[in-house]
Amino acid sequence: MKPAALTVERIDALAREMRTAGTPFATATIVRTMDSTSAGAGARALLSAEGELIEGWVGGGCVRAALGRAARSAVARGEPVLVALRPDDRLAAEGAEPCEVRDGMIYERNGCASKGSMDVFVEPFVPLPDLVVMGEGPVARALRALARGFDFRLCEAATGPGAYVVVATQGKGDARALAEALGAGAAHVAFVGSRRKAAALREKLAGQGADAAALAALSAPAGLDIGAETPDEIALSILAEIVQVRRKGAR
């Protein structure tokens, strides 16, 4: 087997391991080169979420620095990016500035002595966010069923940062479940219940030393105000709120 094939095999094996472990990463593939470059079209590399080279070869330090920035951005946004790496004279000829975004491409400066140009496709892998639904009532069941059609990984218990937690215990251990959810440091915690019940729980948990910022950020009653009445409608309003938080970063 040729060295290039061995590298691709290692990249694919490492990528499978990282997907299984739920570790974010990015792959970089050169799709076009112009003039002299140290790596040709088809060359690939695997980069960490922090932009560090893990495996593969796409060029020297100046190339890796640009692709590291692109990898970090792609993983953070969860979207692929096409990088146009150009020396100064070609950037000027194309009327582009470093870090400029044009026609779906990010222009980057290639300061390598070779003065070559390349277009590189950077594709991220970002694990599905965890959705934790606490409770076994009608709303909890409806929410689990509805969420299966969206990009979430359903979990049984409150997890760490990045998770979305819905406390739908509805009278069965509300304070304990809510304390567990708030203590997990989740990205979003919502409580299914009335404003009066939520206020009473906030006061109780505050007295028990719960984090004030987490209590203030609690979404209660859970969900967007769409006039929901049935368990299915309430589940829809909750999932809509979670999607809004995930995509926009705020309710």
C-alpha cells in the first residue's frame, strides 16, 4: 500500500474513533492547487476542534495555521467552509483581503516561500447535542417522541455543558430533578409547570444554595407561548424554544 493510501486509512480510522467517542473534529481536503504547492489536490488532513493537526499533510506551517483557523470556525459554527489560500500578489490580483468572505469562500494569505495557491474544503464533525427529558408524564412522552425527528441525542439523565434539559416531572420529585438539572451546567434548562410553581421552586432551591445565575436563566414555564394546551402542543412549544436557543443562542 502506498504512503498516501496509508495516510488516508489512518485518517478514516481516527475519524471513526472520534465520531464514536463524540469528539468534534474537522477534515481538510485540497480540491485545487495553482502554481507550486507542497501538497496536491486530494491531500487530506484531520484537525482537532482547536485547529491542531492530528494526521495527514496539506502543507507547511503557514498553510496549517490558516486551516487551523478555518477548522476552529467550522467546528464552532457546525458548518463546512471553503478556504482560498493565496499569496499576496494573487490576493491583490483577485481583489481580495485576508479573512474576506466572498461567494462562500474565505480568503487566507499564503506566506510560504512556494507562493502557491490552493482551495481547501474544511468539513466539521460536531456530535449531536444531548436532550434530556426528565419525567414520565404525558408531556415528557410527547417531547421524546417529537424530538426523535430532530438533531438531538435523547439521554436519560442530566449531562454536562452543551446539553438541553427539560424537567417534566410534574409534581413527582420536581425540586430534586430541577436541582440536578441546574447543577449539571447545561446549556438550557426548562421546567414544565406553572409560573407560581416555578417561583416557589426557585425560592426553595435558592435557599438550598443553588447557583443564582442558573436559577435566573431557568425557562419556566417551558416553551414558546403558542397557546399550547394538549401535551403534544406543549411538547411542540418546548422543542421550538430549544431549537431557537440552539440556533440563535437566546430565547
